[in-house]
Amino acid sequence: MRGPVGPSDGARPVDAPVGGARRARAGWAGSLIAPASRIGTLFGVVAVVGLLPWFSGRDPAQTVLRARSAEQEATAEALAAIRADLGLDVGPVDLVTRWVSGVVRGDFGSSWVNGRPVLPGMLTALSVSLTLMVFAVAVALLVAAAIVIPALVAGLRGRPGRTSGVVAATLTALPEFLLASVLLLVGAVWLGWFPPYGWSGPASAVLPALALGLPAGGLIGRLAADAVTTSFAERWVLTWAVAGFGRAAIAGAVLRRAVPGLLPQIGLVMVAITGGAAAVEVVFAIPGLGRAALGAANSQDIPALQTAVLLLLVLGIGFGVLAEIGRRLLLGRALRAGELPVPPVAPGSGRRGMLVPAVILLALVVMVLAGIGRDPLISARPRLAAPGAGLPFGADASGRDLLARVAHGAVATVGLALVVTIVCTVIGLLFGLVPRLAAGPIEVANAAPPIITGLLIAAVLGAGPFGAAVAVTMVGWAPLAAHTAALSAEARAQPYVRILPVLGVGRPRILFTAVLPAVIGPVARHGLLRLPGNALALAALGFLGLGSQPPTPNWGLVLAEGMPYVERAPWVVLAPIGALVAVSVLAVSASALGPLRRRRTG
């Protein structure tokens, strides 16, 4: 029914076409924001990579001369000849402009080291990495399914609730480079089932895929279990059950409700596996794109590095677009019509769930207190001494007390990882609330492996813990921003949110009172899940010499120093691995307690 016709009603036929045209123009302009963001960010990053030698203050001609011939003396004449040969005499801006114009024509340039065109080799490396990605994603999805099934069964039985997630947290905390080394030792050396190195067929992908897929599957599985538990708490599930729908139909509907918010994360994991597998590719001598990019960065072969980064960024943008299309297809008309159900506060893990984080926190505190008074630097013990009464964790290859090194490294490793995680979560929330504008930075940041970013940062700032923290932060916020963007889109599609503008509520108030409260809880829990991953990224950079330097008792350095002795003295890696797993389980189990606290205090 219509109310009485007033002056505003009489003006409506005239204003409606104008308002519709404005909305159409605004929608058309808004649809261009995301592509413009992607293209602008893409070329911005490529330009920064091209200017890297000048940012670092090093003469690229000297690096190229050393790469071509280590014996040749770096005379002024030799350096001038290299500059003329590579076109370095035109200046950095002209050099990048020339490279971009060549890319537009299909010419990606030639290697500064060997003089061959870089594109064919990088495309071959990309095909290897994509094949490895397919195997690793298959492993990750199988692991994730095994983690989600208990949450699905509990929801179908009417008892949805978050668990401590010990299995998922343990898998997420396993370092990929350590997994690769252990799998190489067991699967290739001891058992002889798989080739130890190289790329000769599907058998060569099994061990690397396990090393990459197990941690990724733990992360995806935990996020999926969280989403499934939240979906089971929505009111429509009870309505379906009362209406007589079977468990299979309800389970399928719950998965369809939970998967859209996970698709951006799955896309990001696929890109991270493709470009971030450098350490695993090095262990197994796989000629993939991550290894090629790492080699180009080490030798400052700028055309090769630019091409590798460009391929990684295009891959990231492509997976991001596909994930967004899949999310919209799964949500369908509910997203456009604003008919998504309102998600309630999901149930916490209960009182028993508090036992796991309490025990782990107590164990970590006891470990730190027991080892903080011991000297982590003095080599007064027998080399590789086994654990005993005087050495609870044993000694490393230099005769240093592992308990002291792990205890002293707890503050540096966990403290720095916690700061990085908080910063990444805040940045992810801010960028995720403006998804169209941040589409390019999100996809580009995730496509850049932390190792490559660490090399770039180290070239400018130098190796050290601060540079490692900056490198991990530069890429660590992207998955959180993608998660925020997916959740905020669903929050804006809620019926009660879509009606707010009609009631005169402004956009800022809608953002801070309706959208942000709906996304901050899941994103904060996701941030806690990223804590062990950030610690591992910092450890990997320390392992490569880009983070904390020896003899600092950083967990990554302790782990790296013990890896050559893992076969004869496994305790040298069990101590830092156990600490990382404990922090991971603590983070995941603590994240499950958040809704319970809010319900009790709310």
C-alpha cells in the first residue's frame, strides 16, 4: 500500500530517472576501480623491482660483472662496457620505461647474466610450479577435508562448537623447509620410493607436494571448520531440520554457505604455493618459478627478476578474480538481493576448551623460566650432547645449551611474530573494508613470496630482524584483507544492513556499527592462526641469512643450525619445532575462546 501522496511523491517521477542514471554511472565507475587498482599496483611493483639496484645504492654493473666472471677485475673500462651493453647509462627511470614498453610488445628483455631471453625460461619454470601447485593443493584439500569432517558431524548432531584445533595447528606450524628435508631423508634416501631431486615426472612432485600441502591444508581446514561451525549456528539450519530435510541436504547447504568466504583464502594459498615454494624447490632441486626468482634476486639479474615477479603478480590477480567469481556464483541471488542470513555468535569451545591453552601457556612459561638464566652463547657442552638431567633439550653442534637458546629465543621470535601479526591484522581490516580499491594491493602482496620480499628489503635496509619483520608484514596482511573483504561483502548484504541507508544512516556509521563488528571476530581469529605462520616466515628469513644473525638465539636460526644433523641428532630440531608447535596450538585454541568470553560479558 502507498501512503498519502505528498510533494515528494509528486517529484518522484522526475527524479527517479536522474537518480537511476547517477546510480548507473556510479556503478559503472565503481566497476573500474578494482581493475585500475590491479593494473596500477602491478606496474608499480615492477617499477620498484627495476629500480632496486639504485635503491640499494649498489652499482648493478659490478653485480653483473661478478656474475659473468668472478676473476675479471672491476676496472672503470669494464664497468663502462657493461653499462653500455645493458643500457644502464640511460638512468633508472629510462631503463624501467624501456622495459615496460618492451613488455607491451612482447619483449621481456635478455638476462644480464647469460644474455639469453628471459621469458621462455621463466614460462618453463612457471609450468613446473603450476604442476607442483596442483599436487600440493590436492594434498591441502584432502587434509582440510579431514579437519572439517568432525565439525560437520558435530553440527549435524546438533552440537556445533569450536575445538582446540590441535591437529590443524600442528600442521600449520610445521616449517615447509624442514618438512622437505625430513621427507627427502625418509621417502627418497631411506625408503627409496621417490626420486631425491630434479623434475622427471609425477613421482618427483609427491614429496614436495606433501611438504607444501600439509601446512596449507592445516590452515584451510581450521578456517573451514570455523566457517562450518558458524554456519550451523544460523537459524535457517534449525528451520530446515524441522521441515524434514535430510542430513545430506543440510550438510551440502552448510558447505555452500561456508565455502564462499573461504574461496579468497584458497586462491591466496594457491598463489603462495606457486611462488612461495622457493625453499622446497631448492631442497629438491626443482626448476620452478620460486627458485628461479630467488636465483635472479641473488644475482641481481633485474630483467629475469622483473619477469618472474610479473608472472607471479599476474598469477595472483588471476586467482583473485577467479575466487571472486566463484564466491559470487555460490552466493548467487542472496548476495544481490540482501537475503543472506544474519550470522549469530558462534558457540565457543566451552570450559574444557580452556584446558588446552592453559596447559600450553604454562608449559611455555616454565620453559622460559627454566632456561632464561642459562647462557645461550657459551659453547661449554659436548657437541650434539643428548638430552639428560643437566641438558633437558640437549646441546647443538657447537656445544651450546638448547634449552637456553630456545628460552632466550622465545621473546625475540614470538614477540616479533606477535607484533607483525597485530600490524598485519590492523592493515588487513583497513584494506579489506575497501575491497575494490585494495583489490590490486591484496592480490599483489600475496603473490610476492616472503623470501623474495625479504631479499628486496635486505637489499635496501640490510639483513636484520627489523628488515625481516618489514618483509613479512608487507605480504602477511593480504590474506587477512581478503578475508575481511569477503566477510564485509556478506555483511553489507544482510537485510538489516541494506535497510539502514533508507533509514538515513550514513556510510561511516554503517561501517563502524554494522559491518566492522560482523567481521572483526573472525578476522582476529584468522590473525591468531597466522601467528605461527609469521613466526615460520621470520624463521625462514633467518635461515637464509636475511633476518636475525648468528649467534642470536632465534628459533629460526636454531632450527637452521640443527638441520644438517637431524639424522644423527634429531633433538637439535625437536626443541625449536616443539616450541613453534606449542605457540601454534596456543594461538588456535585461544582463538576458539573468543566468542565464549563475549557471550559471558555481553
